[in-house]
Amino acid sequence: MTRAQPSDSPPLFPPRESVVDVLLPVAVGSAYSYRVPEGMEVAPGDIVVVPLGTRRMLGCVWPRMEGARTVDPAKLKLIDRKYDVAPLQPAMLAFIRWMADYTVTPPGMVLRLALRHDESAGIARERTGVRLTSNRPERQTRARSKVIDALFDGFVRSKAEAAREAGVSASVIDGLIDDGVLETVVLPPEPAAEVPDPDHSRPALSPAQSAAAAELVASVKARRFAPTLIDGVTGSGKTETYFEAVAEAIRQGRQTLILMPEIALTQAFLDRFARRFGVLPAEWHSAVGSKRRGRVFRGVATGEVSVVAGARSALFLPFRELGLIIVDEEHDGAYKQDDGVHYHARDMAVLRARLEEAPIALVSATPSIETEVNARRGRYARLHLPERFTGTRVPRLEPIDLRREGPPRGQWIAPRLAQEMERTQEAGGQSLLFLNRRGYAPLTLCRACGHRIRCPSCSSWLVEHRFRRRLECHQCGYAMPVPNECPNCHEPNTLIPCGPGVERLHEEVQKLMPNARIQVLSSDLAGGVERLRAELKAIEDGEVDVVVGTQLVAKGHNFPGLALVGVIDADVGLGHGDPRAAERTFQLLHQVAGRAGRANVEGRAFLQTYMPEHPVMQALVAGDRDAFYDQEIAVREEAHLPPFARFCALIVSGTEAHAAQAHARALAACAPLTEQVRVLGPAEAPLALVRGRHRFRLLARSERNFDLSNYVRAWMAEAPRVRGGLKVEIDIDPQSF
Ligand code: ADP
Ligand code: ZN
């Protein structure tokens, strides 16, 4: 790979072109032109500070576009200065361009995903210090002499330090800078990460692990794009296996990106990484402070940071030399970003790996249908880890038919499951009850008039949160105190909670097992990431008998004492007309059930269901993963659904339902006609009202190999202008179709 390096020697001739294009992180289709000040040299990929209107912002010097308009240089503004961060590499520029094309988004909006973290804080965040020059002040004061005495050694100090040491106010320092007695210098950034040691502590791998690791290591050595599915049951040691590839990348001096769906919660992963490599990886997610993020950003760009473990946004870090990408739990829905730029981080990771000419490993015990099909067709290599590392069997799953052996009204735990939980506690084991519903009750109903309490600005019910004593909208965050009377008929004391949430389930377990230590795990409880990490640790350490959790518990945690899993409502995700319902339910329940019986504990899992004959339940109970994939792939193929067809959703939203619908109709009317695309709708979007905006959806469907992005781009070029607060969002490869 060739790299744009700033050259050290001055150019022989004055630069022919003193105008460059700069891509700015704004929603404009093309780059802006700027003049380069005399003496400054810039090349594509350089990050610069430029004026735009009254603001200054970071932008990226962009390769000159073919046929770019010529402008009178005299009218252009000057670049302010080069920003002190290593330039974006050509592969990164290509990634921004490709991703913008694919998602039908202005490239500036993709650049923004990369620069957002450095944008506002970044301009001010350069660490600077002051030191004495050889100039002496014209006007001498006592305070000034104190400063000169304190800084006489010539060392650089931050302004605050200098003021403190001299015992003067900061304004004295500023005055001396203005007079040229002190000069400002840029300090080298603090180190961003320690260097991992590839051989710090290497475990002895099982034969299956060794074989898989050897393949991965070979592809890291080959420095070629090589997509691979690491397909292995939970606990089969997939992590240790891909760690070998990470070690090889470190030896080669190349960088690794490890994407995870819920990085804020994976303390266990970080600990394991540290045990294997001696130091922590650089973390990248929203819970990392902005100072730290600034350091990681810079360190990634210089190549000093060699391994980043991060959430989907880490995909936009400016790696200097990316040698390997890992997408852990690749099937996870958290990889899809659905506001701003719509994209699937797994798919974009594959794109980035291709442009970087680096291998990529997608890791899962329950691959997405898309990835499974790619592996079956040989587009992705498959590395199989069929057995649990500890040799324990995958837990036995048993259905509990709620039609026949359900609990009494107002309770949610079937007698058989309750018995098993008590037995488990007596034997010193842990139980986990899984219910993917936050709060106390998903619906509040008036028993006098039948009124159901809705969110005033969304099409969703308000959910009771009893710990917080209020009703909340899970869509927009709206909250109100639980009212004493029905808001509709005004009868007092008629409101009743309907259905269970984890808080209510907790109440039931307390009644059933008064001596049990119970822990609710839900992403919305107070205390944030730190508290969650502490709670997870308490569970790992066996200080909890019963865990009541939402899907948070499904994500890769290792609870060594967990012997029993009870799924309270296995049917939750099914039967909404969502074509991904079967896939999601299978993945979620398989993962949850897989939590039971690690580390030498034989596990059992119960599925409470009204549909024990449903193919998803049958496949789960039979432990026949392939049967599920065979059937689901056949259904998708026959119904002409992804990955056998492609979809793009256009969501038109506005505060007036009429206007939004009319615009959606106008869009439909101007869709270019071609045999290869069918446009469906408009219809109400799956979330018809969100934050007071009415949403209508058009779906374009094409054959798998058709360039749907290009079609949509042409369509949008012909489309009527969006006016009056309406918004059109483009979602290529939408999750629901
Ligand atoms: P997966 O990611 O497939 O669910 P893990 O990588 O988490 O599996 O491994 C499951 C358990 O087995 C972990 O506790 C891990 O430390 C242990 N393990 C895996 N491979 C090895 C190995 N080669 N040597 C020792 N312990 C291992
Ligand atoms: Zn709402």
C-alpha cells in the first residue's frame, strides 16, 4: 500500500496549484475549495482547520474530483492551519467514499462519523505549553520577573503550571506571550496505549482451536482480504482462537480492530485480553471520556495504538495500517445504526477490510442468515469449533407448554420451572430468568373504561417503572408519574398493570423464594456502566442465587455457576409480521440458553411458550441448529427476501401526517421505472409515530446483484424537494422489510 507522506524537503518549484478540495463533515454533496497559504504543504488525507461561514471546523484534504468546477482563487478562503494529527490513509479515504456511495449519503456525513470525536473538543485539545524566549520584556513588573525566574531553566510548562510556579495570575503569562517574552509550543501527546505482548501468556489450544488459529494466522501473514466465519458453540473458545490472529498482527506491526456489540459491559473480555497480552486494549465507545478518546484517535492514526476494542463507531477510526478486523457476535442487532447515517457495522467492516486488504473474522455461535448464506456459498471461509472447550455439553432445552402447565393468572413462572429453581438453589447453583422487557409492566390499563395509557408523541404504550415510580416511553424517553386516576374516565384507583416486566418478575421470585439473593439486570437501572460491571462481577463470584435479566444477559457473559435458565416468554419476538422474527428469536434464545452449564456445570434451560410446535422452538429443543438455518434460508429464498433480494427503505417523516404521506406518494410516483426494481408503499412505517413525527415508508426491492444504491441515488436526484420540516431517510439493507 502506498501512503501519502508529508515530504520534508521544500518543493523545487512553487506549487502549481494553491487551491485544494477539503471535505467537511456536513451534509453537502461535494468538497469545498480552499486556498493553501504560502509555506503550507498539504496532501490528500491531511486534516486541516478551515473557516466555514462564521465557524471553524476540521476537514480532510480530499483528492481532486474529476471535472471539479474551477473557481476564482481570489474568492476562496484560506486554510487556517494543519491540524496536528496524522493524515488519513488512502484506504480510509476510499472507505469514506465507498460507504457514502453504498449508503446513499453525502461523503461529508461519513467523514463526520470519523471526525465527530475530535471535532469540537479536538480543536482546543492540542496540549500546548510555554517557554522563555531570548527576548526581555520592555515593561518590567514584579510579577513578570517572578515568571522569568520560574521559567529560567528553559523547560516547557503548561500555562497553568507556569502561573502556579511563579505565583502569578494567568493574565501575566498571556501578557508575556503577547510581548514575545514567552512562546507557545505544542507538546507531544500523552501515550495512547501500552504495547501488547503477543507472547505474554499463550494458552495451550485444543486441536480444533489450533487448526482454526493456524488458518487465521496464515491470512494475517498473507495480508490479503479474507473474510472468515468463526462458527462455534458458546464456550468453544472462539475468543482464544482469534487472539492468536491478533497476536500475529501485533508481531507484524499491524493494527487490529475488535468490534463488539456491548463494549461498555464486557469487563470480562478486557480482563481476558490483559491476561493474554499483558496490557489492556485501547477501548472506544460512548462511555470513554473525550480526553481519552482524543488520545486514542491520535494514537490510532500514528500507529502507536495496536489493538482497539470498540463499539460500531470504532470502525471509523483512522488506522494507519489495519492488519485484522474481528467482529464478535456478528449477528447482533446492535451493529445496525438507525439514525443519521443508516449502516450495518458488520457489512461496513467487511467493506473496510476489503479496501485495507486485510483479513476479517466474523464470530458467532448463531450467525446471521446473511453470513451463514455467504459461508454456505463459499464467499466466506468457515472455521468450525464444534465442542465446548471444557467438554460440557450444550444445555438441554425443554419446552413448557403454557396452554397446559402455565402459572395461575397474575403470575409468570410455571410451577415446573419454579420447582427447578428451588432445587437449583438447594444444590448451590444459580438460576437465570430471561424476560426481554424492561420495567414493571409493559401496559397500564383502566379497568373501568378500558383506556390504555399511550405516549403523547409516539405510537407506543407507556411502560410502568416501579423502582422509579413513573410511566416511561421506551421510544422517546417521555416520563410521567403514575397517575391516581384514569386520564380518560377519571375514575380513581382503576389503573392496573398488564403483563410482566423484569421488575414484576423480581417481585414474584421474592415471593416464591424468600431466602434467595436476587439480582435484576437491566440496561436502564441507575448507576450506569460501573454499577452494571459490579453487578456482573457479583453474579460471576456466586453472590447471587437468581438473576432476572433482559437481553443484556444474552451478550457473551460467562457466569460459571449458572445451572438453570428459564425463558419466561419465548414467543415475545414472534408473530409481529417481522420477517426477521424467527432468526432473531432463534439467536436470542440459543444465546440465552447457552449461558447455562459452562465450566463443568451441566446446564438446563426451559422455554415457556404457547407455541411449542413452532419451528423455532422445535429447532431449539432438538438442539438442531442446521435444521433451523436450512428452513429459514429456504423460506427467505422462496419469499424473495434478503439475502436473496435487496431492499432499500425510504422513510418520510413530518409533524403533519398528511404532508408526510403526500410527500411519500410523490416520491413513489417519480421512482424510475425498471424491470429490476419494485417499489412498494407508501405505508405506515413499523414505528408510525416517534417523537411527534409521523412516519411513512417506501420499500424498493431488487435482485441480489442489482446496484440498488445507484438506483436510489438516481431516484433522489429526480425527487421533489423536501420542504416544511419533512425529512427523508434512506436505509439501505433495512432490518425490517
Ligand atoms: P466462546 O467465545 O466460544 O464462547 P470462550 O473463548 O469464551 O468461548 O471460551 C470459553 C471458556 O473456555 C473461557 O473461560 C476460556 O477462558 C476457556 N478457554 C478457551 N480456550 C482455552 C484454552 N485454549 N485454554 C484454556 N482455557 C480456554
Ligand atoms: Zn414517546
